[in-house]
Amino acid sequence: EDQVTQSPEALRLQEGESSSLNCSYTVSGLRGLFWYRQDPGKGPEFLFTLYSAGEEKEKERLKATLTKKESFLHITAPKPEDSATYLCAVLRAQKLVFGQGTRLTINP
Amino acid sequence: NAGVTQTPKFRVLKTGQSMTLLCAQDMNHEYMYWYRQDPGMGLRLIHYSVGEGTTAKGEVPDGYNVSRLKKQNFLLGLESAAPSQTSVYFCASSYGPANTEAFFGQGTRLTVV
């Protein structure tokens, strides 16, 4: 069965302290892996799509990478405004299957 | 530019009551989705539609019905609400699965008492 597992569930960092979030997946024939950001009380907001192992994408302080079994969301020198829940999802048939998310808190 | 709009934003129902959640998108997207989000469970797909007049079941369809009579609208119905349906509901839309940058609405917080 296709599964998406994110770790850690929650992460607290100091401003400027870089780290990585993990998304591991088991799906046959990956057609796309997606990262979203969700702020409290709001809907998820699209960040990146990765399609093949070795692919990387960057946006400001965020960089997403993909291997055959997992994806990482690297956060470099984060700021308090980067605090949010980060969701990853894989495309299965015509549907997105989401992980449970990592709640990231950046303390000033 | 409205994007994806959900109504209502909040609702409290009594067990056994019915209601309809409305999702409207102005991006001419073919695909539309209804998800529910519960603590510790992530986003789970209820129903989805790949075009006007079509609907399909997702992971957790029991107790819900949907309709897509117009391309821009996707309705989620609860015929007889149960406390287990207390959740935050999100609608999303996208051009299609191969280009699945899904756009989400702001959510509807539903409480069934």
C-alpha cells in the first residue's frame, strides 16, 4: 500500500539554525512528490514539485531534494516567518496522498 | 483573483442534521477535491472529480456525497451528520494530475454535537 511518512512530527529551531525535514514514501511508479506549507487556520500552499531522483528545487531559504525512497526539505538560516506545518504528498493515480506533516517552529 | 472559495467557514450541526459545503474555483480547473484534516491524521481524500459531471470516491467517502454539476463548483453533502465528521474540510482544485499544483481553499471548520 502506498504510504507517505514525515519526520519529525514537530521541530523547534532557533532563528538561523539550519535543519532538514524528511518525507519517506513507498509508492510504485512515482509520478510526482509535492511539498506544501500550511499556516494555522489556512489551507495548504504549494511549494515544490519533484519528479525524478536527483532533482532539486529552491525557493528562498528552502530547498527540496528527491531520492528513490525519500525527499528532504532543507531549511537554511530560517526566520520566524518560516514557522508553519510542512506537508509532503505523492501522486497516486489521479490523487494526492499526503503525509501527516511536520510542524516547524522558529524561535527568534 | 479569488482562487478557491469555500462556504461556509464555520458551522455547528446537531447529530442527524444535513448540510452542504460549497467549493467554487475561478481558474477553469478540471480537477477538484474534497479533503478532511484531523489532528494526527493528515489530509485524507473524501471524494474527487476529474471534470464536470464526474465524481469518484477517495479514501474516506462513507457518509458523504458530492456533485459537480458545473465545472467551477464542487459540492460536498452530509446527509445525516455524525460526531465523527467533526473536522476541518478543505477543497482543492488543479488543472490535472500530471500538473498537480493543487490550490486549496481556506477550509470549513465543522463541529457535529
